[in-house]
Amino acid sequence: MPRQLLEERSYYSLKWFSELENYVKEIINEVKKNGDKALANFIKKYDGVKADVDKFIVGREEIDKAYESINEDEISALKFTKKRIEGFQNTILKKLKFKWYDEEKNVQVINLALPIESVGCYVPGGYSPYPSSLLMAVVPAKVAKVPRIAICSPPMSDGNLNPILLVAADICGVDEIYKIGGAHAIAALAYGTESVKPVKKIVGPGNRYVTTAKILVSKDVAIDMPAGPSEILIIADDSANPYFIALDMISQAEHSPDSICGLVTTSKELASKVIAELERIMVNLERVEIIKKALTQNGFIVICDEMNEAVEFVNDFAPEHLEIVTKQSDKIAKQIRSSGMIFLGPYSPVPAGDYCIGTNHILPTGGSAKVYSNLSVMDFVKRVSVVKCSKEGLLKMMKPISTLARKEGLINHAIAIEERVKDSSSKSYLK
């Protein structure tokens, strides 16, 4: 087992966080201290855009104009994806709302799913616009009926947001749109400025600066997860198509030079073929410089003696995306304990989940899939139980309640139950 690879990845993650922590703290403190003025300065510094305060808030006129730059196929794709996500998230929400009734003891419990008051959704920019990430963040919040949803995304060189982001936001019913990116956007969402209202929770993926900022503000405002640079691991045996595997590694590598792309296989022959396919394909690729950097810096192939060893490696690695392309992919999937999302077989590639399957592509990275799940409607609601118990039902449960309360030394807990259900002729503890 190549333990060194796992240790280096863990150290790598800790290293970049510690290196950025003080730097990002200064950005956050500056925004807290100087509000809109600090935001305008950071937008100019990091995005090269002169941003007067009134210019980083998107108005209705900008949204309407954005539709002029978007074709019908793009609008149709946005609406199709939105509908798919809504369908999946509504199914989850229905499972959260239920009634449980114990007829014997006449006890009723209603489980409610109440929306969080406000959320801020970070939408990455930089190399490309990500309307799909906007949909993945906003639609579950809308399904949860969050009353106020704001988005932040870094501006392009002309100071505007990409039109497709604005159209996506409008289709989803976003309440506030800010042309702000980076750690300063997270600070603004967390603590507010003269123009940006603070939110109760911040969600969405971002680069290392954004992820570091989310971690730092999480002591004051809730976050979804530390979702950083994209990752893919592929478990494959000699039945896999090396061309498809190469395509899937490349498709994740094009996100950014920080993307992590790995193949874990029991076949040396497959590993050699995948390397050959990568070299062949990359000759004519677009975004080739980003892909080369990602594969050179963070790409790897692990050859295991047996499939159990491959599974053990994956569970230790806890990847954001896991593809299983083997003869018995369903059987192997049952052994996976840690992964943001699992894709089975040659025709379930990660890009399908990134867009229109209906699942969410905002996933835990950097090993955090060991404890975090993909973003969903559950991240935007508070689960509240409503209890209704009859006197007869309380009487039937009095003995175990009283026994446990007295064992814990909480005598008044026991009395609060016993006094309610005692016979009228019984002596009161308090009289």
C-alpha cells in the first residue's frame, strides 16, 4: 500500500492551509473593518477591476441584458438541469417530513424541516463560468424554501459577471447577486458590509483562498463543507476501456492546476494503456496547459496486487468523485465507506453527475468525504421534532424516565414527570 501518497496528500492540505491562514485572516479583518471600501480595493487588486460600491451589486437591468447573450439551447439546458435537481431534492425533503405515532403509548412525534433564514452561495469563476455550480447551490436552497438567497462570484475583466451566470441566477430566483469573489466575498457574506447583508450559512466550492476563508469564518457562521480543488479517483481492472479512463482524468484535470486525478488498478497493462492514451489525447486538447499542470503536479496511478487493496486505498483517500469500472462494480461499491459520490460502470462518468443526473456536484474534498456528504436540501433546513403525549402515554413511560433521571442525579426531572401522572390520592413530593 503506497502510504506515502496518502501522507503527502494530508500534509499538502495542511501545508497550504497553514500558509494561507494568516494571509486570509488579514483579508477578512480588512472587510470587517472597512466594509465596502475594502471590497472595492480587493476587487481592484485581485480581479483588476475598478469597482465602485454601486458597481458590484447586480441590478435588474444587467440581468435583462444578459438574456440577449444567451441562446435558447443554453436556457433550455439550465431549465432542464434545474428541474432534475429539484426532483431529486424534493424526494429527499419529503423523507425528512414525517409523523411517527406510537398507538400503544399514545405518543405522536412530527418531524419538521424548517428552512434556514438566509444563505450565501459562492460560485467559482476564474478559468470558466460555472452556472452548473450555481444551480447545484441554489436549487436545493429554493426547494428548502430559504427566504433569502444571495450569490457571490468574481467578475470578469470587464467588471461584469458572465451572462449565463446571471440568467441561471434569475431562472433559480436568486434574491441578491454580488460581483465579488475570493476570500473577501466569504468575509462579506459572513459579516456583512454597508451593501452586503450577512447570511446565516455559506455554501459552495472555491479555490484555496475561498476554502481557507470558509474554514476561518465557520466559528461565526455555518458552512457546508471545506470544498476545495476538484478530485477524481478511478478504480479499474483489466475490463476497463483505457480511452474512457483517460478522458475522465482529463475532464477533471481541466478544472484547475490544483485538480487531483488518480487511477487505482490491479492491471499493469491497463495502467500503461491509460498513460499512452493520455499522451495521445493531449496533443490536440483545448485547455491543455491547465490539464498538463494538474496531471503533472497531482496526477498519479497506483497499482495494487488485489482489489481489496485498491478499496482500502480509496477509503483512506476519501475522494470527491469515485468511478468504479470493474467486472463487479456493484459489489465493490458496497465496500466503499468514504467518497463524495460514486459512479458505476463505463457509462456513468463524473461529467454526467456534474450536470444533469439530478445529484449534486458540490462535494467534500481533501479527505473530508470521511465525514461530510454532498450538498443537498438537508443543508438548508433545521430538523425540528414536535412531541405530543397524552397523560396515559406519559404514565406508561414514567418508570423508565424516572429511573434514568434519578440515576443521573436529576431528581427534579423525575418529579416533573411523576407529579403530572400521579393518582389524585397520592402524596405530592412538593407539598
